[in-house]
Amino acid sequence: MSAILSEPVLRWPLNVDAVMQSTYATGDDQLDRLYQKAKAQQWNADDYDWSYELNPDNPLDMPDGTLLIFGSPLWQKMDEPARAEVRHHFHAWTLSQILHGEQGAMLCAIKLAQGEEHLSARLCACAQAFDEARHIEVYSRLVNDKLRVTYPMSSSLKRLLEDTITSRQLDITNLGMQVLVEGIALSIFQNIVAYSRDSFIKEVVTRIQRDEARHFAVGRVTLRRLYNGELSAAEMREREEFTCEGIHVLYEHLCADDIWEQLGQNRKECGELVRNSKMANALRRNLFRRLVPSLKDMGLLNGKVVTQLEKMDMLDYAELPLRVEA
Ligand SMILES: [Fe+2]
Ligand SMILES: [Fe+2]
């Protein structure tokens, strides 16, 4: 296995009080339903046949049109072995980032389980923590045992995860992880399920996608109430700024800047190629299609968020129907 760069262990404060309650009432219909669903939908990664081998030339077996540099002059002049290397590294980078995100999600779920006031929300968070542990298990097997190339967390993702995990406002942890990061991850999983021709990958990712849709719904349901009247105008502005920053950082993250040097290419030139490519921008932009309608539903489509989405040509997604899980 080749680890591109080894990273030291990161230590971040969770900044949350452990809330010990004296009453045990649940009674939140939407969250209770999601918790019941979480219990009924438990599954075991060991049930899959992990002796199955992926195609090293295209591990996720995705069409080349899903690659950021597909169709560019750089792609045109590559021979088949070079293209296979691009596929392998792009898939390894994508799954490595998902794996880091899964670890971040596990930490956030643990934090929410400690600090949420309502028992229904805490039970959902406990169930989620175990889902995320299973996702770590699956993606770690895929990255380390199957693709055998690992990438460290991108600097953009690291920044967002640190702000999300360490926030003293529990709802910002919820917003950063359950809505922003999970929203993008959900669209990536949907793409893999829709385009991959590998039945093993399709099946495993479908299972994970079902769990993530539940987590995304828990975040949306919880925050929707809070952001529709419970916070002051100044507090809402802080959430809108966090959302704008998160969208910007995730859009940058999706350029996959760290792969080019590993492929013998110039990092800066490839970074510009991706940022100036209509097709690559459409691929990146499309990953926000689940997130934007949810921001609208939660009451976060105001002020700066609208301006930013308009500038990034993503505001139209607000008109897409919301996919409701609960
Ligand atoms: Fe997950
Ligand atoms: Fe999740």
C-alpha cells in the first residue's frame, strides 16, 4: 500500500458539556421514526465477500466522463496506462477523503450524543455513531486493502472538519457535518450508485447511502426548527456565514489538488485546468444538488448564502424538490 504522505494524529477539543438528564421522554415523532429506522436497518460489513477484487485500472468502474480532466488536452495526450493511473488515483483520493469524513462524522455523532438536550436527538446520534463506525470499516477496507493507495485529508476538508468538530455551538457541529459534509457525500454516493458498473461497489455504497440519507434527515429536522424562529438575527447571520464558508471550502476541496503531483503532473497547472474547465465545474457544482434544497427548507437561504450560491451558479438547485427521509 502506498500512503502518499503520512500525517500526525490531530487532536481537537470537542467543546461540549456532557448532558445528564433526569427524565427519559422521547416524543419527537420525526426523530423517533428515524431512530427506529436506524435500528431496523443495521447491517454487517462482514456479510460481503471481501475476497472480491476491483479492477486496478478503474477501481470504482465509473465512466471516464466523471473524471475532472476528462476531455482536456492533458487527457487527450495520455496513453491508456496513464489514464488508468488517473482513474486509480482519483478514486483512491475520493475514497480516502470519504474515509476521513466518516471519521469526522463519527466524532460529531459522539459529540451530539453527549450534548443534545432532547433524548430523541441523542438516540439518533448514538445510532449514527455506530453507522459511522461501520462506514469507517468499509471504506478503510476499500482504500487500504483494495485500492492500496491512501491520501491524507485535503487542507480544505481539514479546515471545515476542525471548525465543525470544535465549535462551541452544537448546532454548528450539526450543520457542518450532518448537512454540509453529509449533503455532499450523499451526492457522491448517489453518483457512484448511478454510474458504477461494479456490482460489489454499487451494493456496498447503496447500503451506506441509505444510512447517510437518515443522518442528513436528522440534521435537517433538528436544525429546521432552530433556524425558523428560535435564534436571533445575529445568531442566524453567524450560521449563514458558516454555511457560505463551508460551501466555498467544499467546492475547493472537490478540485482534488493533491493528486496531480503523484501522477507526475504540475499541481498548479492542473489546478487551473480544473478550475477553468466547464465540465469539471459542472461535475463539482452538481454535488451540491441535495444540499441547496435542504438549506432552503431549513431557512438558511438568506442574505449572503443567496449571493454566494448565485455567484457559484448553484441557486437554481433551491427549486429542486426536497427528498424527505422521515
Ligand atoms: Fe457515514
Ligand atoms: Fe453519516
